[in-house]
Amino acid sequence: MGDGKQTRNEEFQSFVVGRWPRLMRTAFLLTGERHAAEDLVQSTLEQVYAAWRRVGGADDPEAYVRRVMINAHARRHRRRLREFLAPKDDSGLVREVADTGDRIAQADDRSALLQALAQLPARQREAVVLRYWEDLTETQAAEAMGCSVGTVKSNAAKGIAKLRAIPGLADMVTHGGRK
């Protein structure tokens, strides 16, 4: 009996080591903050470990874990009407347009995108992150979010429309060709 438990522990450890960066990236995009992302991944892995026998034998354990993580995130923010994840407004600062190969400019662009994502409602953010950052199909995103494909399409479209309406993001794409 001890060998079976040790084998499960080794399988779980191998899964965590192999998937940690991707789980952290997804959690960060959902929460908008590194420490909150770490907490989300840790609590998700705690739940998954308790059911690893069932999870490890699933067709797609990563999809199962992603679903647990999204559900955990949704539970944490269900009662909030609005999330305040973005830093204070610094719109009065003048920003220069840098070369496309400029790493600092790329970091600024990434920061602007993360701030914009943080302004989206939780379900829209989940749909956008899963569809466009994690590159999941609509069906996979629907499974992860626990909703219909139509709901994913609707939330992703609304989220993308809101992101396109943010002037800073539109300027980033239209001036200098940066993405």
C-alpha cells in the first residue's frame, strides 16, 4: 500500500514540476498579482492532491486542474462587484514611443495589457485569458469555465471589445506596430 501512495506522490510531483510555470501564468493573468496567483495555484494544487488518484487517471489532468483553478478564482471574487487590481492612475504622465526591439517598452506594453485585463469583469477576463493567452479552443475554454461555448464566445467578444476601447492599448498597437 505504501508503494501505491509513493507512486501517486511521485506522479503528482512530476505533474506539478512540469506544469507549474503554465499554472502560475494563468493564475497571474486571472488575479493580476503575483502573490495572489501563487495563493491560487497553491490552493488549487491542495484540492487536486486530495483527489489525485481520480485526477491523475483523467484523460486530461491539466484541463481538470485548470477547471479547479478557475472555479477557485471565481469563488474568491463572486461577491465583489468590481475588482481593483490595477495600480493608481498615472494617465498624466507623458509616454514616449520606443523602438519595437526595446525590452523596456515591451515590459511597459505588457504592464498596460495586464492593467487592462484587470479592469475586465472576472468572467470576461477568464474567457480572454483562456482563449487568447492560453490558446484554448472555445470548447476547452467552456469546459474550464464550466459554461457553454456560447457563453465563452460572448464573454471573450465583450472582453476584447472593452480592451480595444482602452485608448492606451489602441495607441500601442497603432503607433510603432508593437503588440
